[in-house]
Amino acid sequence: MPTYQFIRLQGYPRGPASKKGTAASVLAEGRREPSHSRHVDAPEIEVTPVDAEWESLREYQAWIEATMAQSVSPQNIGGKVVERKVRKDATAIGTVIASLPTETKDTPLEKIKQFRNECIDWFKEYLGKAGMRLNYCVLHLDEKYPHLHLWFTPGRDMLSRREWAMSSVTNPSIRVKQNLRQDFYREVGRRYADELEKPKEERRRRIPSRAVAAANRLPPGEPNSNGSVMGLPVAKGSNSSGADRHSVITPGMIERSPFYIGTVRRMIEAVLQQRQRIGDLTEEQIIRLFAERSGASEECYGDIIDGMLEERRKDAEESNQRPGTSAIDRLRKFQESSSGSPSPSAGASDTRHTGVTPGNYGSSPEGGKGTPTLDRLKAGRRLKGHTPPER
């Protein structure tokens, strides 16, 4: 089976490490912070400084944020160059991911290191021509395929002008990206991969992450593989070591937390609004079914069931006691509000302005055909037009 080359060029803006897709989160995952490395069992990385004057990767991250805060972004406004602050969503760090096509357990360490050295030399030259500076290369050996994270920032010439502009390099045109892959494969990649890229008919179709989550989502109340309950938040145990461990939902936890009760209620109300998809179940059966599947004990969901049934009973009583209005009553009220005088009885027709007898819709005073109500409204507009208000 042939192997294929894999490289990816991308940029990330500033932001907290807790937010996905930021420079801080990328650096945290690269240096295998516990909060960002739960997908690996035993972290194994090698950090290689290339053009770096920092003592650690944390210091490197702090330098990026401080330098961007003091940099400017020149803009041509009306033929005049104006210096503006760097946007908050501007690219803070550029990354290149280069992976070997063979699995880590089957690839000799000497070959991996040789691949790393060749990638460093090639991208250092490529980025230097674009005015960038390659700072670090991080090798990950703790995943299925060995791969490199190459991190770069603006070069010293750009920094001497107090400028920070990377988007043209991290987000180039499609043609530039194609040339990058082809040049890298011709000079480096062909020694490690059989082909440049996989044929289009053999590529896996990329499915949005939300669609994958929706397809794998369990029904509300079903236990997950880790013991948690879908649709309900769960508390973390105090004896967690590296990974999250979940405790059982107890009656006291439900009673003390309005958030739990609100979550169960919103889940039930959402189902009540789509009763036609459930079948012939009554509202009481729906409430009991989903409250029992919420993960809480019988003592807890019993109070939720009783409360919701009582609220719906009161709503039904109020709706029955509220006097109803027919379509004729609403039409009569509309006529009174438009004419300023009481309308005729519900069974009679109004012929004050039209001269049209009931059951005979003749022509209106303006020459057009219409109903008695429409003709009377037209006549009212003519009367208002002949008596303009005094200024």
C-alpha cells in the first residue's frame, strides 16, 4: 500500500489556553501540558531550539504576547500610511506540522531524527525568504505517527520596524500552498513517502465535528462509557489523577443544585414541544419517562414530575376559564376601532358607506370591487383626506 506525504501550514491568534484554536492552546498541547495532553498516555517529546533566545517555551509564549502588544500594523488610508495597533485576532504564531507516513512503533529513531533535521533546514530557508524566523521544532513520539511541530514568528527585520504581520505567510493562496507541497516533496518528502498526495477518489470525506458529535450522541439519560450521563452535568471526583473521574448523582446533589433541576426540566420541555415525533404518549407519560432516564434517583425526579404536572394542570385550568373570542368577535372589534362607532350585530352586514346589500358585493365608491368592510375603510380614508388638521 503506497504512503503519502503530510504537511500543513497554519496560523493561530492570541487568546487563553482554555480556548481552542489559540496560540496559547497550541503551545500548551505542543509542550504536553496535562490539561492539553489527555489524548496520550505517556507524553514523549523532544524540543529543538532553532533560532531562539528564550530559556523555555513559557517564556517564548510570554514574549509573543508582550511583543505583539507593543507592535503596530501600518495601513494605507487615503494615500497616507497610518500605524494602528495589531488586531486582537491577528496571527500570533505560525505552525507547520510535518508527519511521517509510517507508524511510530515501526519507524527507526534514526530515520525520525533525520527527517526532523531535513525539515528544519528546509523550512528555515523557506520561511526566511518570506521574512519569518523559525524558532522551535517539537518532535512528538507519543502518538500513532511521529510528527513535527515547527513554530515561527516574524523575522528580526520586521520586528525592528515594530511590525507584526504573518497572515500572508500562514494563510496564502491555494496556488502557493500547492507549490509548497510540491517543492517540499521534490526536495525532502520523496525520500520518506511514496507519493505526494492521495488521489481524490481515495480520500476520506471530512465530516464536520458537530455532525460527528450528533451521530454519536446517546439519548438523554443513557450512561456513557466513562459512567457519566448524557444530557446532565456530572461532578468530578476528588481522586482524579490526570483524567476526569465522575461520581454518581445523589439526591442531595440534585436538591442542592438548581442547575441540575433546570437541566432536567429543559430536557423534558424540549421533548414536549415535539410530541408528534414520540407517538401517542400523553404529556404525563413523557414527563415520567424522561425524568426517570435523567440519571437521578426516584426521590429526586419524583419532585420534578409532581411540580411539572401541577404547573401544567394550572395552565389548563386557566385556559379553560379564560373566555374565548371568535373570528366574528375579532372582526367586530376591528370595525369599532376603525370607525369609532359600534358595529352592527354579528349576523348583519355593514352597508353605511357602500350601499351594498348583504350577500351582494358590488362596486366600491372608488370604482373597485371589494367587501363591505374594505369599502367602508376606503371611505373613511377619503373623509380624512378632505379634513386636513389645522397647523
